Amino acid sequence: ALTQPRSVSGSPGQSVTISCTGTSSDVGGYTFVSWYQQHPGKAPRLIIHDVDRRPSGVPDRFSASRSVNTASLTISGLQAEDEADYYCCSYAGTYTWVFGTGTKVTVV
Amino acid sequence: EMQLVQSGAEVKKPGESLKISCKGSGYTFTNYWIGWVRQMPGKGLEWMGIIYPRDSDTRYSPSFQGQVTISADNSITTAYLQWTSLKASDTAMYFCVRGGVAGIDSWGQGALVTVSS
């Protein structure tokens, strides 16, 4: 699994950044890195694809980037509704995908 | 509107078999792959495997190879995840997902499988 911090927190209006560390065989080797938001009891929802692309309907306070083998998701202007679990996901070759360990974002 | 609709919750005993389904609608079923993702209670997401409905090519994560079978019936635009002998450790939420070149873009609502004697 890709490594993510277990939890991050911030106050409303602040920014938080979640890291997702892999290897050159996954995060660093392909542009197919995505991020998902999961609220309790719900299915995950795509919020970033292709490293830094936002699907339509996803607020622009969600942004992402990648440096070598680490991808990052930043939530700017944190809102109460952003409190959720976040997972990164990367293609790992040979038709396989790998998820991150997940990060719980708390809005304090 | 594109949808993935999964079959309902199941309660099974250890050793029993099970097949859960995922019906795709609102898109051309054979143009995208279908994958399955496990989420054990209170835990993270785990990639199980993938099927390309166009040619039924199927690949499994090493952790799930030999433990489950993924299949699809294009005539009814439905994918399946199957166990021949369930274990208590198979208790989890199972999500089907749709994907393309860039990865997963849609999720089913999930199916809770509970295995208990």
C-alpha cells in the first residue's frame, strides 16, 4: 500500500495537505494517480485523477501535485463538509492498482 | 446517467459459497473495465482485481489470487465477485468500480458481506 499520514486536522478556512508516498513502480512511474474522498458509511468519490486533474463538480479548493514518488492533495479553505477519509490510488503496472493507507481529515 | 448498482447485503456461514453482482448502466459496458475493492470494518481500501468485459481478461491482486473469482456477463452488463468457501475474515464491504485508462472514475454503492457462524 502507498503510505499516507493516518490523520490531519485544520480549522475552517485553513489549508491541509495529505501526502501519498510510493515508489518508481507506482506513483513515480505513471501519471495515473487519483484521489478519493469517503464520508462515513458512503462509497468513495473521485476528486482528482491523472495526478492533478479535477473532475467537473469538484470544488477548486481541492488541488493535487506530484514530486518524484510522492503525490500530494491540498484542501484549501477547509470546510466542515471536507471532514472525511481520503485515499490516493496509483496504477502499479500489469493491470494492477494500489491504494494508499488512507488519511482522516478532521475539521476542528 | 451512468450507474453501478450492486446486489444487497449478505449474511453467510463459514464454508458457504457466494456470488455478488454489479450492474452497469448508462454507458457502454464493454468500453470500461470493472474492478472490485474490499474494505474491511474500520479499515482502508484494498484492490482485489479487474476484468475487461470486452475480452473477459481478468487479473487479480496477489493477495486475492485463488481466493475469489471475477466474471462478467456482457448480455446483462453485469460483473460478479464469487467465493466458493467463505471465511470469517471475508467479512467486509465490497465495492465494484468502473475504470478506464486513467483509473477508477465511478463506484458502486457497496455490498456488505458478513460471514459468521
